[in-house]
Amino acid sequence: MMARRTSDTQTILQHWREAVPNDRLAHLVKDATRALVRALQVRLAEHKVSFGHWAFLRILWERDGLTQRELSEHAGVMEPTTFSALKAMERLGYVVRRRMGSDRKKVYVFLTPKGRLLKRQLVPLAECVNNIAIRGIKPADVKATRAVLLSIIDNLAKDETAREMPMPSTRVLARFQVRSRPAQVKTRGTTAAGVG
């Protein structure tokens, strides 16, 4: 398994260095992100924590007691995704959800003692992955990379605001997919779009 991962990494590096050395920055960032996520996922799995739960735990370790909606916004995911993750995290004993105050629609999320304790185990794993990722890179280059990536994030956020392009909901995106599929007409065991 380890040899296969090394081979996959070498293929990606060869692709970037030889096949498309001037390809779009977005693709390079995506591949770097994928490698970082995979390295952390493997380590989190040893503690029986999914990467999806990690994202929510990190937010709650900094600010416990957010509403589900606030948690979705901080994580950058849609509310149904947050709802599913929180149900699973509640079953695992990491969080509890409570309705409080006069607005019974708002559901607040709180870490349990078990969820809080995970911070001591999991944060060092993320720090380890970051240290591995920057191994052999000069501190000045790391600092410059951080500055460039923060500028990219800022530029794209400003563009989104200026163009007034809110992120469409999962429900809206699903409608786009349904409309783009060819109509299928049943005809004796087959469909017009292909063999059924």
C-alpha cells in the first residue's frame, strides 16, 4: 500500500514538473490540498475520527456553543452536511445539541468532555502533517507562500462580493443536474438514452 501511495505521488509530481509545468495555479493548490488532507486523514483514522468531523471539532475547540447554522458558515459547508455530521458526532459522544432560549428553531452545539479531550490528541497530528509538508523549505519561502495564498483568498472573496454571487445551495445545484440530464423515454426494456 505504501509503495502505491509513493507511486501516486511521483506521478503527480511528474505531471506538474513535465507535462503541465505552467498549468493553472488552482490545479496545483488542489493537488497540494489533497495531499495534506490525505496525510491528516490517515492519522485521524488511527484515532477513529473522520476528516469531516475534524473540521467541526476545530471550530468548536475555538468557539463552543455555536448554532448549527453558524457552524455551517464557519466550516463553509451546507446545513444538511453539518446536520448529518453532527448527528454522527453526537452518537460518538463528541457533541451535544440543545435548543435554548425563546427561539426553538435554533439548535446550539456544545462539545462534550470527550470532544474537548480530542484536541490534545488530534492537534499534534495536524502540526506533524504541516511540519512534514514544509520539510526542506526555507522559512522565508513558507512565509511568502502563506502571504500569496492569503492574498488569493482575499482577492477571490472580494470578487465574489463585487459580483454579488452567493454560493448556490445544494438543492439549487441538484436542480441544475436534473435539468442537464437527457430525458429518458421507456420503450420495451430500453430507454431512449441507452440500453436499460
